[in-house]
Amino acid sequence: MKPGKKKAPKASAPLNIVAKQNEDRLRACFAENSQLLLPILDLIQNTRASIDELMYDAGRGLVEQLLVISATEVAGEKHPGRKGGEVRWHGSQRGQIVMDERKLNVERPRLRRRGGGEVPIPAYEQLNQNPRLAERVHDIMVTGVSTRKYAKVLPEMAGTVGISKSSVSREFIQASQRALTELMGRRFDDHDFLAIYLDGIIVGTRHVIAAIGVDSAGKKHLMGLVSGSSENAQVVKDLLRGLIDRGLSTELEYLFVIDGSKALRSAIDELFGERAHVQRCRTHKLRNVLDRLPKECISQTAAIMKAAYKLPAKDGMAKLETHAAWLKAEHPDASAALLEGLEETFTVNELGLTPALMRGLSTTNLIENPNGAVRRVAGRVKRYRDADMAVRWAAAGFLEAEKHFRKILGVSELWVLAAALKRSPSKSNIDHDRKVA
């Protein structure tokens, strides 16, 4: 008898614990408190396989947030330089909470009375004195981790240990505001930026414009955000002036990668003049043209446009002009869209960039990944009260995405762009060993 074939071991799958009754309650809780939570994906991203990993990768951060909020309800907000009230903040210390028969090590705040003596943290005391309560918090946490619905987890955990929803709300509004303030305070004096991407996103019903820069080492940096449409010239100027005020030189040449916004183009011209090389996003251009064509013409036109973009600038533009003339009789709108701003869709060709660099620098798709993170974060909010709230949440999403930015495609060839922009070789310090995207 032949020995049976050994079955290949199954790939390990992410732990998936779903409690339907909890999920419904969490959804209702978050719907009532739309602005509750700054993203904490870094605490629990890629958590897999075992409850131990869940506890130590995700649980500690979530519980520590609860303890800080609970302490704030007792002692009020921290105010550096002030003496405080009857109960004061007094640093932090290590503590333990038993969850699922396992001790979870946490950093907990310390509170002391003005005249001396420790003041307990209500949430910490409840979790340690009531095993069922700790188990309940654990179940809520695991449900949120396994279903990747992070925004719903902390409010329900907070309610379980007696923390008011308004306290959670205040805590994370302040946290998101601090993150936005830090972002908008970034200095660029020591950064050698070669390319700057400008694109917009809709957060709820609000428009937000983002600026992302690529330095001479190929690293991407979130530079700034502003509330408003890319079609609003004053909004765009405010964003660019803010970058200049924070150290972006106007004496150097840059490659700006933008959508088809005339306001963006006008603002760049006004503030950077001839030092700006503007590349129109080919993805936007392709979409604008194809949306004006019937199905039977789409594949042919798309193929012609993509082929033309690989040619030298003069030849590529001639090819598209010929195709636009062919389209004009039956599809005049598509023809006009193809010819509009044609030269600026070939700026990277004119600069003599390599194919890899042209792929990365001819489209604002670089911002699409951060925009995906922003949409995930923004989707948790049912109603944005004002533009400031939209920008805060956009900042939260972009900052989360920034943690996972890879270097630009074609990073080892960035010296070609640096030379085209007349940068000195000393400012093109490229690290060939870092990963690229």
C-alpha cells in the first residue's frame, strides 16, 4: 500500500473572534459620538495568531489610554507650570491588570492629594477588583481587533469601566489637535526637496488639500494640509505660503505634480515662477478623457495615451494630437480634454527622467495611499461639524499612512531629477539600500 501524500500545512490565519452582540453596541456607541477617536492603528496593526500577541500588542495601549482618561476625570487636564487643584498629577508607575488569566503590564498615571497621599485611578481599581469587568473589557478589545473596527473599541471599553463618553471625546479631540499642530509646525530648512505633490480629498463634505514632498534621498514627507478646494486660488496660496514660511526655499527649482486645477497652477506660478516645473497627473488626465468616451473607444484611446507617454516629449505630444484630431468629429469633448494642458503631461519627459522615475513622478497616485487611510479614518465620522474637524481627521489619517511610506519608485536614479533641477551633487545624498515603492 502506497503511503498517503502528506497534506501541506495550512497557512496560519489571523485570529478572528467576533461577538455580534458587542459589535452592534459598539456601532451604536460610536454613531452617537462621531469625533471620539484619533487612530491608534500603530498599536494593533498586523496583530495575528495568538491571544498573547493580542494582549501585548494591542491591549496595553488601549488600557493605558483608558487609565489616562480616568485619571483626567479625577484630576483634570495636565497644565505644565501650574500647581493644579486638590488632586495633582504625580508621574506614572508600572501596574498590572489580569485579563483572560494573564497579567497585562501597563504604565498607569499617579495622582496625589495636595497634602500628601495617593489617589486611586477609578478605572484601574475597577479592573483589578472585578475580574468579570476586566474580562468584559478584554472581550470588547479582542472583538475590535479581530474585526479591524478599531474606532469602536475604546468608547465601549471606557463605558464599561465608568468613564464618561464626553471625557473620551475631549481626550481625542485634543490628541488630534496636537497631531495637527505638530504637523503644521514642521520645518523644512534642512530638507532638500526635489518634488512636491499637491492633491485633494473630500472628507465628509469638506475639501482638504495635501502636500507631500520627496527629498533627494527619495523619502516622502507629509508637508501640510489645508481646508478648501484645489479650485480655490486663495486656499492653495495659503498652503504654499505656509510651506515657504516653514523653510521651503523659493530660490530652488522643484517638480510640482498636480491635478488639472487651474488655481493650483496659478498659485505655483505666482510663488515660484520659472523655478517650478509642473507635471499634470496622467491618471487624472486619462480618467477625464476616458469618461467622455463610449465603451467601444475606451481601450484603444487608453492604449494610445499610455504608449505616447513613454515616447520623447515631442513625439508623444504629436501622437496624442493626431489621436485628438481623429476623436474630434464624433467625440469633441474627449478630444478637447486630451489636448487641454497637453504639454504639462510631458514635463517628466522634457526633463529627461528615466522610465522608473517617470512612473512615480507623472501622477499624484503617491497621495492615493494616504488618501485611503484618510478615507478609512474619515468614514468613522457621520457628520463633520466644521472644517477644522475635517482637517484634524485628515491629518490623523495622513500621519498614520506616513509611518508606512516607502521611498519613491526609481530612488537610485533620483540624481537624474536633481541634475535636471540644477541641484548640486552634495544635496543628492541617495541611500540605495532602503526599500522603494
